[in-house]
Amino acid sequence: MSNKISLKEAERQVFSSAMQDGLWDILIGCFISEFAIAPLLSQRLGDFWSSAVFLPFWCLVYLAIFWIRKNIIKPRLGEVTFGKMRRMRLVKLSITLLIVNLIAFLLGIIFYIKFVDIQQHAPLAILGIILLVILSFLAYILDFYRFYVYALLAGFSPIIGEWLYINYGASHHGFPITFGITTGIIIVTGAIIFFRLLSNNPVINLEATQNDQPIA
């Protein structure tokens, strides 16, 4: 049996390896955190601003991750140029994240203004399905199997939160609890992957390496 792999498969492996820095996990965890934190802010800021305040927060998180990739990850792993197909996947990923932003913003307003007093589970089920589909799509684009687990956690968070609200009187329909746990799991997982990458890939000082070479 030949051990050779196709160019497409090799690029897929490089793409997956290059994206495995934990920062995507942290980014998605920050997005999902709105559903845990916004309900707690609604009484003080109002339903609209409790969601709108996350727009600059997301921008700061995105810029911070961009800076980390450029100044911390790149010196350790270098820079990889992908083919057209992978570049298109990254474009689709950026579009998907924009959709996540818009959906989270709109749902943060709609669900806390219109639906929290309706004794039906349909809106919560819709929210769960949307999060399940979006995160599953991200898992497919990035080739991250753990994102399917994130999709299940986020997808079931609204329903479990409502169950905690009905049976145990959890505040804000249980969203701070269920989405808080989901956010914590995702961000902690990303942080572990990130710091493990830093530990396993120290910055190489090329000048020092060259000075250590024996003179012939």
C-alpha cells in the first residue's frame, strides 16, 4: 500500500494544523457569551443596549486575535499560503462569523423583548437549531471535530435553560447558567490548546542559531 497522499489531502492537513491554535475556540466562545451575559445587563442597560454593547466587544476580540496571530503565532509557526479552495473556505468562514454576529445581535433583542413572556418553546427551539447549524457549518469549514460538540452544547443550551427556569426557577430563563457553562467550556478548551501550542513551539532565534554553528 502506498503511503503517498494527494496534494488536496496534504493541503487539508496543513490547513487544519494551521488553524489549530485555539483562537477560533476563544472567538466563538466570546460570541456565545452574549447569550449568557446580555440577560444580566438587560435590567440596567435595557434590552436593546444589552445586546448592542457586544458589537464593539466583538470588534476588540477580533482585533486582539488578529494581533496575537500576527505577533505570537506567526513567529512560531510561520506563514502558510493556501490554495483557492481553502481561501474560499476562509471567505465563507468570515461571512459565517458576520452572520453569527447579526443573528446574535438580533436574537439578543428579539428574544428578550418579544419572546420571554410567551409560554411556548418554539422560539427557544429555533434559537437552538440556528446555533446548532451555524457551529456545525464552522466545524465543517475548519475540519474541527470538537466544534460539533460545541454545536450540540450551544444548540441544547436554550432548551435546558428553559427547563431549569420552569423546574427550578433559574433567572433569565436559565440562559446565564447554560450559555455560561457552554462559553466556559469553549474558551477554556481554546486557552488550553493555545498555551500548549506556545509551550511546544518556542520562538526560534535565527541569529543565535547561526552564531552557534561551528566554523569549518
